[in-house]
Amino acid sequence: MKKLILLTTVLTLSFSLPVYAMNDGHDHDHGGEAAEMGEKAALDLKSGDAKVAVNGLVCDFCARALEKVFGKQEAVNAIDVNLDTKIISVSFNDGQTLDDEALTGLITDAGYNVESIDRVE
Amino acid sequence: MRYVLFALLGMGLFIPNVQARPVSYPGGWTFMFMNDGDANTAHIHYSPTADMSVGYKFENWRDKEFTLNAVQVNNLIKRWNKKHSQANLYLKSGLGIAHSDRDDFDSETSAAGFTGLATDWENRRFFVSYENRYTEAGEIDDFFKQSARVGWAPYEGDYGDTHTWLMLQVDHTPEGGDNFTVTPLVRFFKDVHLLEAGMNNNGELLFNYVLRY
């Protein structure tokens, strides 16, 4: 019984572990319509679109995670994840955008880290 | 046996996940079906955040002659994101009910729980993981098990391609007769599907399937 009490304690602590697994934590609204995702070809980026260098992109699950998270953003038209270059290209809907802080927050919330953000001139 | 539990928790802090990742992206559902020489398991979990998942776990331990139904919580304790690699440390714990009516047991039911640490490192060509777990099932059984895996991808597939991994898994159950088993296996991974198949040195099959969306 003592062992079960100990295990119960571990499980309880599991629910209460602070959110410190990633280097940065942000809380953002993930509402909005799903954007068009899953395109294999690189996007045709326009002025104001973003190219984000991301650390930790090692597999398709990582890429899919980012697609899912960005897909919930109303401002996002589409994204392309390149596992070779570790760069995600974000295309915004006309008249809409996400600032660098919002982009960083979304990627951090998905479990990855932003190395740099470049905007298309 | 409590000391074993503390030992495994401590050991996991220093030793470099054998299975697919136990935590998904925010809002992600994962269905995991694992079958090997010891057990058949099913684990369905939901990740409200990128560092936690909660779900249901069913296990049928064939030789140990009991089944387990549990609520399982997985925590991503720490993730190291590098430009070309990623490493993770997880805590995986569950509480539930164990049941056995086989051989020595006459419809024995007991509260049960388990906990353990899992860690992994991977880039697009290499994979290393380690996982341990202590299981307590009252009068039915209690045991410790640990597993390690190394993997190599013969090619780097692009996003959306079929990814192939050749892997070698070593399982260690100190109390068991065949306390070490070695399982060469192949992993195929495409879109939301992950499939693994192999056979250990005792001729027992491994077949795992994971669906994540």
C-alpha cells in the first residue's frame, strides 16, 4: 500500500509540474479558421511573409505539429516546413500578419525554439 | 522495493525513449498499440499542451498473467532543441486497476500503478533512447523493466516522404528468466502513421502502430 501511495503522489505531481520544459513559455489565443496546410512545395512568398529558422525540427511529427498550430491562426494562409534547412515559411492572408512575438510564441508553445525571423521585403 | 523506485527515478536523470513520443503537440491525439514478447498494450492520449499528455492505458502482460487498466499522465520534463537534433526527458506515470484470474489467481483484483523516466536523442539519421519503469500491482505482481534503443535512418526523407529506420532494442527485466532480450526491428513512418515490426532473440514478434493527429 505504501508503494501505491508513493505512485499516487508521483501521478499527482505529474499534473502539477510547472511548465518549464521548453526555454520560453507564451500564452496565445489559438482561435481562427484553419488555414490551407500540408503543401510540399515551397510557398510563393510575398512582401511581409515570414521565414523562421527553428531549432529542434528533426522529423515529420515536428513539421506536422507546427502545421497544426499555425493552421488555427486566422492570419495564416499557408506554411511550408523544410526539414533540410530547418526553416518554416509562413504566408499570411491579405491584410493580415503575425508579429515576431506572436510567431515566436506559437513555435515555442508547439515545443520548438526560434533561431531567427526574417521578413520578405 | 521502494528503494528500487527511487533508484530508477534517479537513474533516469543520468541515462540517455524507446517508444514514440509520449507527448504530442497542443490539441493532438495519439493512439499507440504496442505488442512484444512481454505484453500487448494500447495507449490513447490527448496533449493539452506540448509538455503534457493524459490518457487511458490498457496492458495485457501475458507471462505475468494480469491485465492493467489505468489513467496515464506523461510529462515532458525537459526538451533540448538544437539546430540539427532534439533531446527529451519524460516522466510517465499511471494509476489504475490490475486484474488476474489466471493460474495462481482466482479473479484477483488490485489497485496498481507505475512510473518511470524516458529519454531520447535524435537527429535525422541517428536515434538513441532509454526508458525505465517500475510497476506495482498489489498482490498480483511488482516488477522493474528498462529498455534501450539505437536507430539509423539509411536516408533522409523530406517532409511527407516515407521515412525508414533500422533499429535495435534491448529489454532488461531483472526478475525474468530471459532477463535480456534483443530485438532488431524496422520502423516506417509516413504522415500520421508510424509502424514498427521486429523479432527478438527468442523468436517473439514485435509489432507497434502509432496514429497521431
